[in-house]
Amino acid sequence: SWSSSDSFISTDSAGESAEPGGPYRVVLLGASGVGKTAFANIFAGAADSDDCELCGEEVCEKEIEVDGEPATLTLLDTWDAETDNKCAQEPCMQTGDAYLLLYSVTDRASFLRASELRISLRCVHPAQHTPIILVGNKCDLVRRREVSVSEGRACAAVFDCKFIETSAAMQHNVWEAFHGMVRQLRLRRESKEA
Ligand code: GDP
């Protein structure tokens, strides 16, 4: 079954040869209702529309500054969480240089879904150091919390990815997640150049 992953590898190598500073393709993944659209809207809305050269409903490309250096991110909110159709989902799993894997801290099922998606990503990007950040969103909903911070952190440790809790509603830590993504993409590039 691995032969079908050849095309994934070529997609990934396109990412490897990306210019310093991008554009980097960042894909939002996660169950329905966890806040992917809210993340995309914050990303798209943060600057003048002039800055957003290629913004549609599902794709937004813009330059941001991280640690004093510019980076161009293409954010893809194309994941169809409703479909069980693997063929429809695989392109999303293939195209990213990096992934934001969202769940809602108020929805344990979405946390389990994030684990499943993490496993699928590992299959699609075998032995690739594709940056992934596990994002526990809706941390403002304190009284509805079903997944603790330590559970999220432990899951990220098992899955060998970074972890952050966010609130898109409060605009808390959302940009930290995007900036963290850029830092990881830069580190990956530097380790390849070394
Ligand atoms: P998607 O299906 O993953 O794209 O999820 P949406 O971005 O559409 O969010 C689903 C619902 O959760 C919407 O009503 C959002 O307003 C709400 N939502 C998203 N992020 C947060 C958050 O951080 N806190 C709270 N309280 N609500 C949120």
C-alpha cells in the first residue's frame, strides 16, 4: 500500500525546495466545529486586504513577520470533516508543508479524532519531519472543558509534535500557533541545509 504514497513524497520534496521564507503551505485539520474557520478568519483578517494577495474562502496567502524576518504562509482550510470518504480527504493530507491539528478542549471526541488524524498524517508523511502542532482550542470555555491541559500535552509528547492551547474567540495564542509553525519550518530547513 506504500506505493500509493509516492506522490506524497514528491509533494513534500516541493516543500523542501521552497525558498527561504516560504511560501509554506499550512493545512488546518480537525473535527467539525473545533474552530478551523475561526482560525482561518483570524489569519485572513489580521492585516489589510491588500496584504492578502490570494484570499478565498478556503485558501489565504499572506506574508507575516516572525522574529524579525518575513515568511509567507498559505493557509488551507479545505478539510471536509464531515466526509468519511478517504479519497476526498487525502489531498489535504498530502499538500501541507505543515499542519495545525485542532481539537476543542470542550469536546473529547474531537480530541480522539485529532489522534486519528495524527496517525494518518504519519502514514502520508513517513519519516518526514513535517511540522505539526496539536492545538487545543476553546480554552476560554472553562466550565465546559472535557480535555485537560496535561492530557493535551501528553498526547503531543506521544505523537512527537508541539502543543498549544488557544481561544480563537478571545484571539488568545492563535498567532503564537502560526508563529510557532514558521519557527518549526525554519528549523526544518536549517537542519536540512546543515
Ligand atoms: P470548524 O468547523 O472547525 O471550522 O469550526 P468553526 O470555526 O466554524 O467554529 C465552530 C463554532 O465554535 C463557531 O460557533 C465558533 O464561533 C465557535 N468557536 C470557535 N473557536 C472558539 C473558541 O476559541 N472559543 C469559543 N467559545 N468558541 C469558539
